[in-house]
Amino acid sequence: MSTPDARALMSFFMEVDRLKGVERRNWLADGSRRENTAEHSWHLGIAAMIMTPLAMEPVDVGKAVCMALVHDIVEIDAGDTFAYDTSELADTKRARELEAADRLFGLLPPALGEHFRALWDEYEAGDTAEARYVMAVDRLAPMLLNMAEGGSAWREYGITRSRVIARNGVHVQPVLPEMWEMALAQLDRATAEGRIPAE
């Protein structure tokens, strides 16, 4: 006979499978299709594992990877809000995500649910080395994919080089300056080649 904890874990495991169906605006690097949020979270977890040697402050890599994997689970209920969205949808994002966090992390046994929620809250607050690091990687990843693919999503939504820098530089540059310089050089090439407007 299964225990309440086993049933809760199975329920959560099956529920998070829905993250595979949440489509994001950016494309895969090969341009074959749009990325889904589960793929983004996995890719972010890998990035969190490998980029710590470049971080400007010490980071607990295990905690950072867990945070990377947990931080977008709320999109199962809240959906993905495009990073550059200025509509009413962006205005309600926080409320939708808080409600989603309550429901989704509430599916877990209490101690584990509280742990996942604490990781999510820590990421959202951005006040720790791990949160700053994961946020930097989270901003860097879509930039790199957009530039590799050719910038289709940016062109589709009229995103300019200056908006990309304004949104991402403040998070990436202080935490991963070497990666930021490389990304900025790629962005400059994309701008020079006409794949993204400067202003």
C-alpha cells in the first residue's frame, strides 16, 4: 500500500511533465522549432553546472542547479511571459506565478514542498550568490540561442540591440563578465549583419 508521501511525489512528478508543453518564444539554436520550458530548464541546469568557474563570487553549484530546475515550474499554470512583453500579461505575471507556486509546490510532501518553494522565492528575490548566478545564466541562455538561430524571435517582436542589453546586461555582466563580453561580441556581429536592429 502506498504512503501519502509516495502518492504526493507521484502526483507532482506527473504534473511537472506538463512543463514540456509550455512553449517559449525563442527558437532552438538550429531554428527547427520553438523551445519549451522543460528544455529551457534542463539547458539552464547544465549551464549552471558548467559556468561556475567563471562566476565572480563563490556559488554552491548543487543549490544553483536545483534552483535552475525549479524556477520555471510555475509556468505550468502561469504560462511563459515573453521576456520583452510590455502588455497587461506582463503586469499580472507576479500574481499568476505566486498562485501557481502555491498550488504546484503544495502537491509535494510538506518539507519538500517548502524546500522547492524556498528555492523559487530565493531566485525571485535575487539576493543570494546562487540566485544572482542562476538569474545571469537564465538571461544569457536565450540571448545565445537567439543569436545562434539568427534572431527570428527578436525580429518578430521588434526587439533591438539596446533592449537586449538593457534587459540582460545588468544581470549577466556583474556575475559572468567573460561570458557577457563574448555574448556582446556576438550581438554586435548580429547587429552589423542586420539580423537585429541597433535601436
